[in-house]
Amino acid sequence: MWENLVLGIIVSGVLLIFIPSIRSSMIRNRDVPSDWKAVIVPIGLVVLFVVFLLVMG
């Protein structure tokens, strides 16, 4: 019981520390074009590799 309370306090403290910097970085990067290929290609390769492993096994 008390472990959950301490964990909740720690998580709340971490959120209070990091929320202002996350908010400012989101405002700064609002006008930057996103590069989804840089994310989709590695994820697709991992999915294909897992499918390959499942077929071969």
C-alpha cells in the first residue's frame, strides 16, 4: 500500500519537473516538417523480420 503511494508521489514529481520542457519543445517543433519515413521504414523492417522468423520456425 505505502509503496504505491510513494510511487505515485515520485511519478507526480517527475511529471511536474518534465511537463514545462515538453510543452516548450512541442511549441518549438510545431512548424518543423515531420519525417515519417524515418520511423516507418525501421518498424516495417522489424515486422518483416519477425514474420520471417515465424515462417521459418
